[in-house]
Amino acid sequence: MNSSKVLLGVLGGVAAGAIAGILFAPAKGSKTRKRIVNKGADYAKEVKNKFDKVTKEFSNQYESILQEAKELVTDHQEK
């Protein structure tokens, strides 16, 4: 299974658990809604940061493979 899918699944489970905990905690409705919004924003930032990291890593690997391919073609043409 793809590690990014596993990571998203884990983050989704953690988010659902946190929201369930907030919903069952005794607090006023307005305070509970603010907590949910704040937690959602926190998790959205976390997911965005993870996505950016994975995208950057993928881009770096792509560039590395592309450079190696260019070198192989150049070496092959010189022979």
C-alpha cells in the first residue's frame, strides 16, 4: 500500500477521533464549534505540509532520474 495513502488514513482517523472527543466534551455549542473549526484548520495545515513535503520529494526524485537518463544518453552517444 502506498505510504501517502496510509498517512492520509491515519491523519483522517486522528482528526475524526479529535472531533468526536470535542463533540462529547461538555461545553457550550459555540465553544464546541470554535474548537472544531480550530482543529480542522490545524489538521488542514498539517495535511498541506505533508503533501508539500511528499510533492517536493517526488519532484527531487524525478529531477534526479531525469539527470541520470540524460547522462546515460550522452554517454551512449559518445561511444
